[in-house]
Amino acid sequence: MMSTLEMLEELYQSKVDFNVTDFISYKSKAEHVVTTLLAAVQKHVKPRDPKIHLKPIGTGSAFEGVKVKPDLEFDFMVPIEITWDQIIFSDKNPVIPVCFGVIQIETPRSTVSMLQFTSIWAKDLDFKEKFCVPFHWYPHVLSAEKIQRWFQAMCAHTLPELAMHFPGFNFRFRTSGPARTLVFDWLGKEVNVDIVPAVPYRGVFLVAKMTSNFGEAAWRLSFSTTEKAFFNSLPENSCYFKCLKILKYLRENDKRMCSSSQLSSSCPSFYLKTAFFHQVLQTNGYTWKNHNLEARIKGLLIYLAKCMTQQHLPHMFVGNKVLEGRYESWLWDVPREFFHFNETNLLKDVNSETLDQIRCRLIYIHDHFEQVLQQSHTYSTQLSPRILPLESSTEIRAPTGQVRVVGRSYGTVYGAHHSPPTFPGYNYTSQGSFQECCEMLGKVVCLVFLFIILYHLLQHKRGENLG
């Protein structure tokens, strides 16, 4: 019979992790396609349109090393050049949602010599009519929706050129809400590519992804390049990546094991990544050795359960004052002003009943860890008939702390034949394993023993001197 660590390794190799060579090939092909698309887009950009960079920036799990099977999805930001006057965040204007910014477009600095500036004014007004909207007392702010639609239209013009450059790939666009995904087939697999325009701001980016309760004036803050640098700073000879990827896999497939579980639908992978980020900063590197994989996964499950209990999960960067005193290279590009913002709680607006259901499911997975691993190995795509269905649906928006969840029935979120747990004795702050405690105790005993030997040697030496 396999040990838990062996089961985790087997799950990771067979179900979670991509074949490295194959995945690199697909990622390189996606980058090649996007680079070719951006080169073709240049032919359709008008003189007064924003300038589109030719080199995309790979973001998200595929470029952080934490992508999980089976979907081949790749995210890219494309920097665009905009002449702006200022970017306003929530610290300056509380009307603006946290983690969003409003881009005020530069206006002419003087009305002197109107004849001299007639053509400049005309071109400037053309740009504002095409890409801007009014926002409160700001007459012209850059519209995320208008930029997004303009960029998508530019990309749509490139389909014939992509088909000529990559024969047999069957390119098409798939629309989901405001987002459009470039899809193509290669080597028998479907590859999905999300391309989003982004405005650079002092090492971070504002991306054209709108918040549904604020409209098109707000641009979402993206720290994706810093997140990628953070993952690149983690040592490979450890269990960092395995821990997060296995937990992501369990979250994404939890619906198959328990149809009423809200873990898959109401606990976005961004929450997992955020919790993982905080755990890495709060623990030392030794606790992430490969033999501690089970302890680290269970520790992360308990940490997430604690966050759900307290209805509190801080953003990785915005308002994270812990980062003020850290100067690792992966943090160099983040403007430190963001650390001084009010703390951003990602769970602030989440329904408390939903959080409690997620907490219960996390604890269930923790308490029945080996059973869940066995199920994840063998579970078919057919849902168990003994598990009750949900009575209503959930709506999840962007990972900015603004999540609205429609009420649900509990159903059977704990698994068949199990009653809801109560967890009165859980110590949420304990992140180590029994083995780690024993190792620490052993070190203390050795130090005490050495101190006793040293003390007796000194006493013996003193006796010789007196003699």
C-alpha cells in the first residue's frame, strides 16, 4: 500500500503536471502566434490610435510554473502607449474601487495661439471621442471598454493572415461575456489564448478588464509580472510548486467528488494563489522540503479555512504593509505606494454562508486527505447520485474583493455518509507538522547537551588552574 507522500507523487505525475517538453512546445507556439498577430495588427492601426507593442508579456499560471492539466490556456498582456495626465487610485478618490485605477487623459496645456494649435486640438478631440468617457469631474478618462473593443477589432482583422502563416490551425475567436479568446488547434489539442491590452504604470499594469458595478472608466491593477517574478524566485528543489498545483487540481475537480461543493465555483484559484503567497512569506524555506509536501498542503488547507472563518484574505500587494520591509529582487518593480493603501480584503463582500460551506469542505478534505486522494485518482466524470444538487447559482467577478454570491442550499458538502464537522479543537495558526516539531525539539536537546558538556569542561579547567 502506498504512503500518502507516494500517493501525492503519483497524483502529481499522472493527473496534475503537464509533460514538460510538450507544455514548452505549446507555450512557444502560443507565443509565436501572438507575436505574429501583433505584427499583423500594426497594419490596421490608425495614426492617432494607441501604439501597440510588438512583444507580448506572458502572464498567469502557464508562465508562473503552476499550470494544471488538462486545459492548454495561455494569457498575454500587450502594452499600449497612451499619453495620460494622471492615474487616480482609491487612495486619492474613494469612489474608485480598490485594485482599480482611472486613467485621466492629458489635455492641452494652454489655449494661447489657438490658430497654432488647431490641428493638435482636432486630433486630440478625435482621440477623446473615440476612446474616452467622462467620469465624475474628470471630463476625459480612458475607457477600458472602448480600448478593449478597438483592440479586439484589430485582432479580428488578422485571422486571414494567421491562417496563411499557420496553415491547418483553424483559428477562431470565442466570446465569453466581454472577453474574447483566440482559439486554435495544434497537434490534436485545442489551445486557448487570452490577449488583453494593458497600460504600463511604474512597473505594474492597468488592464482593460472592467468591474461590472463600476463601468468602463476603471482599469484593473495587474501585478502579474511581479507574481511571475515571485514564483521564479522559489527554489525548484522543494515542494512549493507541487503544493499549490495539487491543491489547484483538487479544487478544480472537487465538483466530481461532491456535486454540492462550492469549492470549485466559489473559491477562485486566485484565492489559492493569494493564500499560498502569504504562507510562503510566513514560513521558512526548510518547511518546504519535498518530504514535507503533505504537511504543506494540509497547512494551506487550514490557512484557507481560517481565512473563510474570519472572512478575511488580504490582497498580495495592495495594502500589504508586511512588504514594506522586504527588498527581495522580485519586489523591485512594485511601486511602494501600493503597500500604504488601505488593506484590501478579497473576501469582504462574499456571502458568509458561502464562506462557511467552503470552510467546511476544506476541513473535510484535510480530515479525509487520503480518501480524497484515492477518489481523485479513480473518480469518473459521472457525478455520484447520492450527492444532493445545488438549488441556486453563483456569480463570481474579478479577483478584487468584489464578489457577489447568490444564496445556496447546503446540500451535502461534506461527502456521502458524513455529518458536518464542528472543528472546536483546530489550531488554525499551527502550520507545521509533527515531524517538524520533533526535529526542532531534537535541535534544542542537542544544544542543551552541548552546553552541559561545555560547562563541565570549563569547570574542570578552572579546577586545574586552582590546583
